[in-house]
Amino acid sequence: MLAGGLLAVVLLAGCGGGGTTTVVQTVTVAHTTTVHVTVPATTTAGASNECTGDAMSGTFAVVPGSPGAGQIVYTLTVKNTSPTSCYVTGLPDAQLIGSNGADLPTHVIAEQAGEPTSAKITLAPGGSASADARFSPDVAGTGDQTSGPCEPVASKLRVGFGGAPLDVAISPPTSVCERGQLQFKVFSAS
């Protein structure tokens, strides 16, 4: 209304002078645009790095009451001692070591043929996983010595992980017959 009245005043004022008067009116229009951005969530469902032996501790110890029918069961337990999560998977990659530090015959096989070996077990800092191994400590098999112990006594188990391996004491130290055959179950959370 004010702009229309101003235009009428200017037009009337222009009539008396005989000239033409041009009035310019400037209008400013502001637009506001809101943009919504969706950021994908970060998941921590599993660790992306395989555990390394230099960031782990472990044991390989007899399961009480397990000896029988020429077989025994030992449990390998590994613990994440690092400040970040990592994972273990499948059958342990293991090597028997004698008291002199020499590698002994070792053959790791699945306890049950066809058992899935790709389970990924995430270990938070302080978390652990275990895998049982069944073997014969005193019944000689093909290729074993026929007098005395079937194989030299193993005092350590070297477990391979990405990066450095982990050496764990075997408690109690034992012979592993059938050329060091260890029938392992896959790692599971413990």
C-alpha cells in the first residue's frame, strides 16, 4: 500500500513539470533451504584384524578326567592381551616343540571330517578362545618308534597367527603318537 501511494505521489508530481519520471522499486526475496544428510553408522560387530601371537597369551593343558582308551584331550586356550579387538578362526595352526627347542612331527587335522573351519571368533581385549585337541600319548601308530615313547616328549606348542606365532607351555609335557597327530576342534569363544 505504501509503495502504491508513493508511486501515485511521484506520478502526480511529475505531471506538473511536463517530464517523465521513472520510479524503480527493488524487492529482495530470501529463500532458506534445509539439507538433511544421513551418515552411515559405524559397526563394531567384528574385529577386522587377525590376532597376532605377540599380542596373545595361552595355555595347552590336559583336560582332567579325559584319558581313556589310549586317547587324551588337551585344551588350547588363547587370550587377547592387546588393547584392541582381533579375531581367531578355524583350526589352530600348531607345531609341537621339544624341550631342546626342535620342531617335532606334527599333523593337525579336524576332529570330525567335514567340520566347518571358517568361524570367526572376535576377541575383545582380555577375551579368550579355546580349541580341544584329542590325541594318543602312548599308543604307537604308523611311523612311530616301536620301543620307548612313540615320539619325543613335546614341551611347547607353537601356535601360528597372522604375524608372530605364540609359544605356549604344554602342561604336562607329553608325547603325541601317530607322528604328532592332533585332532583339533575349531576355535570357539571361551
